[in-house]
Amino acid sequence: MLTQAAINSFKQHIDRTVATAKYKIGSTYYPATIHKKEILSDGRVAIYFTINTTGAATISEVQLYDTSGQLWASKSENVILTSAQNGVLYRFTFAIEEV
């Protein structure tokens, strides 16, 4: 069984490894700056970034990349933004647990 120290080490690895984010509108990927990484009170690791748009758009995918530029995580989405919105704050969360 993993110890709590091992689980914490995995969480710290995520924090150190994830470096940048991208989001997809149409067929184009746009860079996003990661604003915050934290361990939530329930133990999950959260990574926050802002998706900025001009006008209405549908975000179909979000991605995280590691420090060497390799795709680290990807998630299909269907986030619809109206022309009145300037963007949206997006949060990836990861739960590290042994099962």
C-alpha cells in the first residue's frame, strides 16, 4: 500500500511537471497561462487557467503540457461562450488515490 508520503509526492510531481495549457476553438489550439496550482482541502490537485476569447465561441478541448512540452492531459469539452463573455476560468482537478 502507498503511504501518505508517497501520495503527497505524486501530488507534488503534478505541481512541478505541469507547465502550460491550451484550449481548442474550431480547429485551432490557443495557449493559456496557468494562474494557480493548489492542493484542495479534499486532497485533489487543482490547476487553473483562463480561456480568453473575443466574441462567441465553443471550446471543444482543453490540454495541459509538461515542462518539456509534451501533452500531459487532455479533456473533451463543450463550453459555449457568448459574445458578452470575455473568457472563462477553467480548472483541471486530479484525485490521487490507491484503489
